[in-house]
Amino acid sequence: MRRRTVVAGIAALTLAAAGCGSGGGGQASIDDKPTATTDSAGGGGGFPVTIEHAKGKTTIEAKPERVVTVGYTDQEPLLALGIKPVGVMDWFGERPYGDWPWEKPLWGGTQPDIIGGGGEKPSLEKIAALDPDLIIGLYSGGDDVDKTFYDKLTAIAPTVLNDAKYADYTTPWQEMTLVAGKATGQEDKAKQLIKDIEDRFAKVRQEHPEFAEQTAAVVDAGNSPKSYYPFASTDPRGQFMTNLGFKPSTELDAKIGKQFGIELSPEQLQLLEVDRLVLLINPKQAEALKKNQLFQQLKVAKEGRVIYLPYDEQDKVGASLAFNSVLSIPYGIDKLVPLLTAKTG
């Protein structure tokens, strides 16, 4: 399973990215009614608050002060809301933790405890030792947090998981931000954060209407040319591209099915013939792939419509697409859009 590739994947926020909202380009909207529900009056931060999710219904009695996240990107909407989780998952094996350009300023000198990751499930012992008053697992799924594990988490603290209407590791960034806001008494701030990002995406679509006429796909090419791992349009990386206005490849989505991504052999390379192919691949591997005769025979490669994004090296822009959070999206837009609009051929 590709944890770097969503987790990298989970590889990895399955319905299409459009499945969470309405509007051009498949973007979700805060005007869509979320499944998370607030039982308190005032809706902007009162407690108690009750949130429905894939494993049940959780009531949070008071504003939490010690939050542990068991999803791979859950710390980001919390950081955007001014909350530093005391325990987090490790996704890419980065050290020091949170050394991402879009995260680092908000962590400051704080180093949270790492409670799992790198192929290991969250540690119940480590979580309990942190004495949390809230556990959040929005970018998670059955591989790490099944019903039995959820029940054990709830014995430690109130636990909120991903919404049942989204497949594992495909919960849209809007939903993650809104639920994080509800759970911590900052729903109004969360809505404003969402609006600001949606405005950024809308501005890109307005300035580049040509995106709406092009198909795009995001592919983890770290194992190329041996294999390739394209993501569905419902995966966070796919959601990023549809939010920019691009159309998904219906053929590729059909091949992937309900998963967030699928591994392709070199014999299946034709599935990557889209208008804009975004490869998540570090520089050394990218240079090798640029010399690979089979890959370079693709029309998208011949015509210079392939974008090679460093994954977790150099500017780490590939990872910003993988996180696809309220924090990482502005960074991803600033870095990727100029590459998408550069002259090709």
C-alpha cells in the first residue's frame, strides 16, 4: 500500500472530488451540507458538540486542549486553526517532524510525539500516555483504524473519524477542515479558511479557463520505469487537479475503480495519455525516466506535457499535493500553476 503515495497514499482525503460538492471543476463547497452535525446552539463554537462519522456518533463535552491525530494529514487543519496536536502520525518519515514549508512556521519550536506511521498502526499505549481529550482520524481508514481499534480509542478519549460517505483516505479537504473546526469549537474560523482556499481555486479557474478543456492525472512515479501509480480523481491529489479546473481521465478512473490509486505496469502506459501528466518523482529518478525510451514514446511526453514534481526533496511540492490540505494547497497552487501554464512542446 502506498502510504507515501497518499499515504503518498495511503497510499491518502470513493466518490469523485465532485462528489462532495457542486460547482465548476468538481470543487466541493462549504454551502454543501456536511454530515457532521452540531447539537449545541450557536453553531460557532458552543459545546457539547456531536459529530457523526464512519464508526458512529461522538459527543465532545468541552473545548479540547490536548488533541491527538491518527490520520496522516489531520494535523494540518488543526494547525490552520491555531491548534498544535500533542500526538501525530508520521507519513513520509520526515525528521524533524513537520519540516514542510507550509507547516514548519506553525509548529515553531514545538515537536509533537509520533504515535505511529511508516507502516505501523497508531500505538494505543503512546496515545494513552499523552492523555488526550480528543482523538481525530479524518485522513484514515480501515487499514489503520477499524471498528475494533476505534472502540479502543474511544476508551481513551472521544474519537472522531472520517465521514462514511467518503472512501478511506479520500475525505475532501473542505470536510476535514470543517469537522476539525466543529470538534474544536472553531466552526466559523474553519468556514472562513475554506472560503479563502475556494476563492484561490476559483481565481485560478477564472484566469485559466483552458484547464477545463484538458484532462489531467497525478502519478507516483517513484518506482518508474518498473511501475507507475496513478491516483483516482477522488484521491486528494486528484482533487487538487479537479479543483484547478482540469477534467479527470474517465478511462483511468474506470481502471482504478473504488480505490484511491492503482499500480500500472509499463505495458499499461497508454492509460497515462492525458493532456497534462503530473509525476510525483524526486530528481534522480526523474532524470532516469527522461531517458527511458518506452515512457518517452508517450505522446504526452513527446509534446512536453509532463510535469516532474519533486516529491519529498527540494521544494517538496509533490508532497503538498499529497497532503492537499487547507495549509498545503496555497503552496501547491503557487508552485504548480506556473508550471502548468508554461509553454509546452
